[in-house]
Amino acid sequence: MKRYPLMLTFVLASLLLQAQTDTTYWQKSLSGGINFNQTSFSNWSGGGINSVAFGGILGARALYTKGNVSWDNTADLQLGYVKQGGVNRKATDQIFLNSVLGRKIAPKWDLFASATFNTFFARGYVYDADKIPANTGQFLISRFLAPGQLSLAWGVAYKPNDWFSLRVSPFAPKFTFLSDESVRHRIDNGRYVADPRATTFGVVAGKSVRTEWLALQIQAALNRNLSENVNLKVNYLGFANYKTISTDGMDHRLEAVIAAKVSKYISTTFGIIALYDKDYSANWQTQQALTIGLLYNVSTFRKK
């Protein structure tokens, strides 16, 4: 499985090299931020626990347009930790990359091919004592490329303006990777149990990749400035395996982020991710984060 990070690094390096060698038709942006929170108590009658929280977020976009051809590449990266009572715990973690190559066939319509990849940076654990074996303290459930997902799609896109797009792909194969067998588990009476024979994240025991060739994918993206200092970004990804749609339904991933600029270098961001995928969980999963911190932003995008 070591070849997958190498392939990903090669693809990103190729995109960066192309962006640097031909700047005439490229528009690029990079935004990053860090946030920090600390609390401490000493003889505090109200009680409490010392804690330190630190997180970082990075967003990048490179858009190539020439004639009827466009190539849009985005990256959304997040990682954050909380330390409470001397114990470090992961708070946010995301690697999400998307690349879309399109050719205009009508004023509001494109033919396109796209690739979407997502995974985690770091190890993820379950800490709830009621859900893990006794006296373990933590239970490993995920890490980089365990799981990881790569989906490819071909189809038609509707782009009525410069801030919204809808893409429908009748053929969209998806590959789910599991690079570490130690994350295999099952849930027994509400508890996580390590099981090397379990099917985890849809990958059966003895395999490191699950391939779903015949599938439908729907993508919707909205990125709009609500005011001079407030931006709203919403991304939706729907996936349906033609073979199992009658029993498993459709997978959904919805991410919404609203960012408000307080000053040149300070911003506040509220984001939520909602995920429904039966290979991951029988229930909806959500992640929510509210941050206030330092912001860095540079862009060569032309204002319209």
C-alpha cells in the first residue's frame, strides 16, 4: 500500500509544476489558518480540567481555463488536537482532494471527468470506556489510508453561474483502501471488538482494496461570498452502487463551511460535515467545528 501515498504525491507535484510553468491561464488561491485555546485551573471551586487545543486548516485551489477547456483542482486539509488531563486526543482530521477536467458544450453545460480522494492524516481512536474493551484506554479505528477512498467519474455538468455547479456521472467507479489490518473490528452489543476476519469500511478480510465499478455519482458545489467579509462554501457528494442500491441505498457526504473575516489576519469559521455510508456506520455521522484564529489568504483569482 506504500505506492498510494507516492502516487498521490506525484499527482500533486505534477499539478503544482504545471501551474508554475503556465501562469497565463491559471488562477490560484491559498488560505490557511491556525487556532489555539488554553484553559487551566488551580483550586477552582467550580471544578474543571486543564486543557489545550490546537488546530490547523489549509485550503488551496488552482483553476485553469482556456477557451472551452477548464481544469479545477481543490484541496481541503484539516488537523487538530485537544489535550485534557495529560491525554492527547484528535479533534479534527481530513484530507479531501478534488480535480475536475471539463469541456464546454453549451453556455451552461460541460462534459467532464473528475477524481476525488479522501482519507485521514493521523490515527483515530475510540475513547469511550463504555464502547471499548475494559482497561484498554483507547481503541484504534482509523489512520492514513485506513480507510481511504478514490472515486473517478465521467458525466455532464450544469454550471449556470460562477458560484454553483451540479455534476451527474452515470459511470463512477470507487476504490476503498484499507492499508492497516489492525483497524479491522466489529461492533458487538455496542462495543468495539478487534476482529481480523471482519469486513471493515466495506473491505472484506484478506483484501486491502474494495472496487465498485458500476455506480452513479452526483456532485454539487456552491462557493459564494455573502458579503465582503463572509463566504459560504457547500459541497455535496452522493454515490450509489447499482448492485446494492436497493438494499444499502445511497451514500451521502455533505460539507458546509461559513467563514467570516474579522480583520486582515483574524477570522472565525464554522464548519459541519455530515456523512452517511453503511460501510462506515448504520447511522448518520457528523463533525462540527467552530474556530477563531489567525488567517492567511493569497489569491490570483480575477474579480468579476
